[in-house]
Amino acid sequence: MKLNELTLKESIDALDKKEITLEEIYKDLDQACQAKNEKLNIYLSINSKALIEAKKASKKPLRGLPIAVKDNFCTKGIVTTASSKVLDGFIPQYESTVTERLKASGGVIYGKTNMDAWAHGSSTETSDYGRTLNPRNSDHLPGGSSGGSAAAIAADFAVAAIGSETAGSIRQPAAWCGAVGFKPTYGRVSRFGVIAMASSTDSPGPIAKTVEDACILLNAFAGPDEKDGTSNKEKAPDFTSFLDQSIKGMKIGVIYQDVKEIKETNQKLLKELEILKELGATVELVQAMDPHQAIGVYTVVQRAEVSSNLARYDGIRYGGDRSNFGDEAKRRIMLGTFTLTKGYADRYYNLAQKVRTLYLNDYKELFKKYDVLVSPTSPSFAKEVGASFSSPMFGELEDMLLEASSITGLPGINVPFYRDEKTNLYLGANFIAPMWREDLVIKVADAFEKNTKWNSWRNK
Amino acid sequence: MPYKLVCGLEVHAELKTKSKMFCSCKNDPFGAPKPNLYTCPVCLGMPGALPVANRKAIEWTIKLGLALHCQINLFSKFDRKNYFYADLPKGYQISQYDIPFCHDGYLDTSEGRVGIHRIHLEEDTAKLSHQEIDFDGDGELDKVTLIDFNRSSVPLVEIVTEPDIISATQAKEYGQKLRQIMRYLDIANCDMEKGGMRLEANISLRREGKNELPDYKVECKNINSFKFLEAAINFEVDRQTTILQNGEQPIQETRGYNSTTGKTFSQRSKEDAADYRYFPDPDLPPIEFTTEEIETIRSEIPELPAEKTTRFMSEYNLNEKSAKNLAINMEQALFFEKILKEAKKENLDPQKLINNLLNGKIKFSFDEKISVIIAKFKAISSNENIDEKELQLAIDKVLNAEKDAVAKYKAGKTVVTGFLIGCVMKELGKKADVIQVKQQLIATLS
């Protein structure tokens, strides 16, 4: 077995027992990337000083282990483009809070990962630097927008990865790549230095091999930040303290059973959820507000924010001028500008905000009865290469099941719940809980992962 | 004149907080030794940089609102005002749209009350300077625009009045009083020449006797002194009157003021008016205050010029003119009040004392001891204690003795007055108040 295939926890333990060295890990990792990165196109850049930095960090919590970072996190001295040619060659003179804390905890930025340009998409096919392929099956897409980070996990190109999610961008690629994706509560992790997509829902978080790894990594960077006015003022808990807990007596509601498009996926999920009953939880089907309305709400609010957030790339500063904006960015700028225009704001933006409130109220009611809600993460398996060009609303449809909980800021974890023998592609389940209750989703997702056979690292 | 002025003012003032509105950069655009020194990713609008609101600036805005008798919104928020300009690095300005911190207040002037429509807080833009330099090194001058971000994101309050202003002099008085209040509150320097305070006037006319607002308005910008404000309004009144008398309606537009010609000129018509696509800034959580917090801010407001003037009049029997003069600024008011208190204790006439201080008869400096100033006043006062009868005796004696001089005076040669005063002083044999002597001498002569 190659050492880059170890989980974060296994790597830390083996290093501490001196069974392996950082040099050995990095050697195997470098070899894997040299062999396959050109084809898979996961990393946009690889840090040539990674091992040197790793050795200096060997005593810290993350032991100098290699972490993949999505290219929308500003990294001081390292080119950061959000996969858009508009920012071609942009080298930030400042560090995002997440990567600053990652480094302080002994994580090493191994490389910057590919993504949909500006995080606009769910395929990593709309990157200005070429598409990323799914390491589980290279005829398929990795999902997105954090597709590079999810693929880095599936390909063992890093021990853990960092992504960001606006509505699905961590959990959907994690689902498609058979990895764990953890979107914390909005405000749990600082957005400072993350190139903004839709500011009111952008949430950085880990993509990892196991729920445990995701918790270890999240511990490194969650918590209040003076540089982000929307970050939570309260200290973050130790997320690893919610691992290996009994879920006896917990109430789990299964939502979206009535959504026609996902009938087959739902059937598979229901079967797998039986294990939670065996572990002492109650599992019930429950009706939640129609997720289709959330597509509209999310699209309107997000486009409005995008049109404003991208205004700074005015062609005066930065590498590329505005002709470098791809079709998707242009569509979003136009739609967002339109919905904010006088006379239309009431019909679109303001109305969307009202429906957002309806979703908030719906969850409030549901969480009176249930600790955790669960549904498939994505309607189906990873789509084939080229699929994203089929519809301008490709991403919104693929993320349909995640949008309602994203626009309401809820925490959620994707864990694999099925693998197709023929295609080697995965399905993922999305566990969500009320704001600030990451503890609940961790407990259930961890129990589910450890008591099913679908995690490819735990079940080699 | 058949038409009457309808005018509202929009005043922008930079707050003098230590740091900028949304980042920790130093807020000192005028004191910076070089351009672009006080900058960071936030005020440069770099990718991923986030604004964090300056609490002090918000409290000061509310303090100003309270000083202007405004209602305060306990729940407020910042909005994005989206537009493109080279001095705006984010492509939007963080401002306030539908829920400003303060609304519905007033400021009284000698020509009536001016309603305050709203006061909101926003960030200033960077400063553009258009220059000719050899930019590309080919030995020839190029026209370039340089951008200084020292001013980018400096806290800026905007105070908008109701269209209550009825004359150019009232507009000027309003502006001066507003500036005085901000200085009293110690929240803004309001240096108009440098752009620390900027004026815009919305000017239109309505027919005498009508009450409804005119259906057009002309916005006058780039006014950087109260004198120019007065001149611009007067110019507009004349210009618009002529147009209206010709049976036409003035165009709704933005006009600039040229201080060299004393005229306003058209800058932009209504057709190009921007749609700013306001929406709540998702980077900044809404701001909430409790009534207790507002009362704490209120309790920090010092006595303001108007109240000070009234109190000086009642407490020290000063006339209005003197009281207003003393209250011109806080430091001066505090200094003079110390003197007045002392004078009161010693049963000296405060009005006389202030007259002597203000007309320069008593020379003093602000760092002088109060007791020394009082002593100077006492010395002068003793001069004045000359008995009128005693003075009259002396005058009569002199006029009898200097018949030639008296004749010359009566022939119109008033220069002899000085000579006669000297004689009277000599006759009195002690220091006397020249003005008193002169007055009584002239009265006798006529």
C-alpha cells in the first residue's frame, strides 16, 4: 500500500509511532501526482517546497501533512485564480483565514485545486484551465465546484482537502467522488480571503476520506474571525469529540421521498438507512417543503450577489480583462443585474428573500421533531464528461437537494452510501441539522460510515 | 418676485475615527505623507477581502442624529450601491439604502426650522487626480488619472434635509450650524477646502402662494464653501426665474458650480441617472441597538451651541450676539465660561467684561491664567469709575481755556478733538477711559 492512501488519522498515528516518515509520505504522493495529475487535471499548481514546509510543521497537530486547497482561497505568494483567466497570474499579498489557520496547525498546502471558474458550477468542467476528471471513473465528471478538492481525495492526491460551498459545492463533488464532504454552518468558518461567490451562503469546509478526518481538519480552521463580520462570535467546539457517540434515541427524518427525479436513489438510500435503526435511532419519512422552489430562490439571490461580487474585476486591475469571463459568469452577471434592477427587485430579489424565510420556518418546524434530516446528496451518480454543457441550469439541478439547507445556512455532511460495481461510481447521503448543531450531523454520519461498507478507505 | 425658492441640502462629512470605516487602516487622508500609504486588501477591494464595520463611526453617526433631534433606527443595515467608477475598487459603495441610522430630525435657523430627512453612514471613495506626466517614458507628457486610496473607505456621513430651505442665507446658516455641531461633537473636522465636508443643493422654484413641491429639481454639486453655496443658490434662483418667466420649465439635471465665473453649469441630465441596484450587503450583518445603548450615546452629547448661547444669556446676562460669539467653538466657550464664572463671583459686569475681551481692549491669550485676565479687566474698570460730574467740570474748564480750538471744531476741523481730549485728561490728573471722555466732550461741544 502507498502511504498517500492513508487517512489523515492513520497518517498522524503512524507518524507518531514513527512507523513512517514525512519523506516517505511525500515521496508516494509526489509519484502519484506525477503519474496522474496531467490526465485528471486536479491540481492547477503544486507547491514545490511542500516537504520543506512539512518538516518544519511536524510537531503541530496536522504534523506537516499535505492538504489540497481549492484555488479560490487566497494564498500569500501562491497564484490564486478561482480557475478564471480574469485572475490569471494573480498572486495575493495576503492569506485567507482558513489557510492561515491551516498552516498554523501544521497543515501544508500541497497544491491549489481546479474548480468551476468563480465556483460557478457543479462539474469542474467550466474551469478556464480545463476540466477535472473523476478519479473513480475518468469518463465521468467529479462534480463541483470543489471538484478538484474532491477528486484529490478520491485519487489520494492529498490526505485531506479544503473546499468551499455556496449550495452543494463541497457535498455534491464529495458524493460524486465517493468522499466525505462537510459543509459547516454558515458563519462557522471565516470567509476572509475566499474569493466570493455568493457571500450570504459561502461556507468553507473540509473534503476528506472519513468523517473523522473531516473533523480533525475542521478543528484547524473553524471559529470566530475578526476579519469576517459574518463569522460566528462563539468559539467552535472540538468536532472530534462528537465521534464514536451512540445515536440511540436520536430522531432522524428522511426528506424528499416524494421527489420524482430521485426515486431510484431514494430507494437505495432507504435500504441503507436501516442500519441507523439497528443502532437505536428512529428513522421516519417526513415531508419537507418542495426543494424545487429553492432552486429559484437560490438562483435569484446568488446571481444578484455574484453580479455585485464580480464588479471589481473591471478590466483595470488584475491579469485578464473582462473578455476573459466565461459564458457562465456572463450569464450570472446579466441575470443578477436584471433581478436587482429597479422595478424588478420586488418581483425577484425581494420575493426570493421572502421564500427563503419560508424555508427557514419549515426547517424550524421539522427540527422540533427531528434531530437530523437526511436525503440523497445528488439526484444520481456522477454525470459523464461534457454533461454540464447540456443546460445552463446544470448545476442548480444537480444541487437541487442541497439548496434549501444552504440558503438557510444549515450544516451538512455527505457520506457515501452506495457504490455501483460496474461504473465504480458512488452515491452520497446528506445529513443536515439546525444551525450550529454540527455535533448532531457528525454523530449520525460517523455512525453510518463506520457501520456500513461504503467508505473506500475504511473498507479496503 | 413671483417665485419662491425650494431648497434641500445634502451634506457629506468625513468622520475622524482613528481607523477607516471597514478596515483597520489609518483614517488620515489629508495627513498622509504620500499616496496609497494607508491601504490594505479591504480598502483596495482585493479578491476575498471582507469589510468589518467600525463601531465608533456608527455610534458617532447616531450621536449626530441625536444632536439633530432625529429618530434612531434600532435595527439598521448596510447596503451595496452598485456603480462603476475608477475611484470605487469594489464596483460598489457600501452605503445605507432604506434603513438609515437616523431620520426625521431638525436644525433651527434664524429663518426657521430645517427638517432633517435622514442621516446615513457610508464609505468614501478613493481620490482621483488628473495629471500630465511622462507615463510611458517617451519624453512627452501623457494625460493620466492617478488614484490615491488613502481616502478609500474613510467613514462618511450624509445628512439630507427636507426641502425646507427658503433662502440662500438660510442655506448658508444651516451649513455653518451643522458644521459647528459636528465640531462640538468632536466627530469631524469638516475641512471644506480639502473635501472633508462637501455640499450639494437641490434647488427649484415654486410660484408664490403655492405649497406643493415643484415637479423638477436641479442638483448643484462640487460646492466647497458656504460662500459658494450662497452664490450658487442665488445664481440658480435668477436662472430658473428667467426660464419660468418665459413660460418654460427648467430641466431636471445635475449642475456644477464654477467659483471663477460664479455660475453653475450643466453636468448631466436626468436621462443618464444611474440605477444603483441597492441590496443588503451580505458581508455585513445587520446592526441592532437597544434603547439603553442609544441613551448612553445621548448622555455623551455635550452642551451644543444653541443651548450654550441661551444659557450664557440667562446665566450671565449676556446679549445674544456676545453669547453666540462665545459659543462659536467648544474650546473658546469653555475658556470664556471660566472667566465669566470668576467675574460673577467677584460681582463684575459680565457683559462689559466680554465686550472688552471681544473688542480687543483687553489683550489676552487662551493660555493665560483666568486671574490675570480678571485683573486686567479690573484695572480698566477703575479707569471708568470717573464721576460724570467730575469729568464735566474738567471739560468745561478746558473748553473755557481753549477758545481757539473750540472755534476750529465748530468750523468743522474735528481733528482738534484729540488735542482737547488730551487737555481734559491732563485736567483730570489721572488715567481715564478715552471713549468715555470723547463721548462726553463731543456731547458738550454740540
